[in-house]
Amino acid sequence: MADGGRWKPYVQRQGRLLPAFVDDALDPSDPVFFIDDVVDGLELTALEQRYATVGEHAYDPRLLLKRWLYGATQGVYSGRERARRGRRDLAFRCLAGAGPVPDFRTMNRFRVRHREDFAAVLRETVRLAQGAGLVRLGLVAIDGTKLRANTSRSKALSHQRMVEREARLEAEIAAVLQRLDEVNAAEDADHDEDDDGSGGLPAELHDRQRRLAKLQTVRVQLEREKGDARTPKHQKSLADPEANMMRVGNDGALT
């Protein structure tokens, strides 16, 4: 163990006092709070009535709408990435509440089934943001043009600006929906339906004791191979300790 007197405290795997609510750990300026309140205030009866009243309980559509909407404002279009953020990102976790986190299949099925509902919610959210005087909602710029209505000329100008603003809004919503389709279609082509694309640890390394034992085995093997004129940069596969990495190319890159 390193000399504790040389370093600032660094202690892991020790209990600590966290905020009673996840949202207490977030900056009050985070747009997640605005989106949370907007969706909670929406009338979603038509959407909710599409769900069966019998069988397995479904995820609350407000939860799924919030996660897709917040992701769009953060430039996160992937259903798989949203699912990962639900386990790693406090803002996404905040939207999930204390219940289970929906996986990417659930997120993507909801997006496809309720595409027009999501577009309507996105449209309404931007309009409410405009009315609230927001300049930006996450990464989404808000057109805060001030409109006057004093004279007939001003009214005509205001109407023209309103038409232009609505046209821009519809174009941006269409672009978001297209981006969602493209990103998730590309991911589905690259991964099978059970692959969340996380690139996480293989199952054998999930358990910490097995992981430490595997690392120790690999370290012993690397030390043994140093006597075989191996360089310090020689690598071994954690998944298969018997496999050596091959040097290829002029730069000696490892593959």
C-alpha cells in the first residue's frame, strides 16, 4: 500500500452519506427539472389508453417520454445509450425515480410505437420553454423572438414571424426524429437484439474476487514471460490468458 502520508485521502468501497433524493445532487439549473415538470403537466390520456389494463404492468409512459425528451436535449439519440445513462448518469436516474430502469428494448419499442406523441411532446416543450423565456434547453437553442402587436403593421410582422418560427420548429423536430431513426437503426444493424452495446466486462469478470484472481494469474504469466525476451509492453488477453497479442504494422501496434 502506498504511503498514506503523501496523498490526499482516497477511500473506496466505504459507506458515505448521500442526498436522500437523487435530484438533490444535481445542479438546480439542469434542464432535467424543466422537462420533468413539463411532462408531468401534460394531458396524456389518449396515449395511456393504448395500454392494456390486464397483464404485466408497463412502464409509466411519462417516464419513457421524459427520458427520450431529456436525451434529445442532451444530444443522446441512442436507446442503448439512454439505458446506459440510466445506470450511470444522475439526471437520467433522477427521471427513473426509485423504480426499475427500462432497458433499451423498452425504450426503442416505445419510441417506434408512440413516435407522433413524442413529436407532440417535444413541440409543446419547446413552446413552453419559449414562453418561460429560456434561451437554451440543454443543447437545444430556443427562439426567443419578442413579438409586438401594437399596430396593424406590427400584427402582420408578428404573424409572419410566428409562421417562420413554427416552420423552424417543425423542421427541427423532424430532424430530431430522423436522427433517432438513423442512430437506432444503425445500432440494431451492428448489434443483435440482446446486445446493449455497452462494451462492458465479460460475465466471468463481474465478480470482484474472480476478477482479482484473473488479474493475478495474468500478472504471474507476464512476469514469467519476461524471461523469454518479452518487452514490458507485451500484452495478454484477460479473456484468454493463453492468447498472446500479435504485433503488426511498422509501428509495432498491438492487435
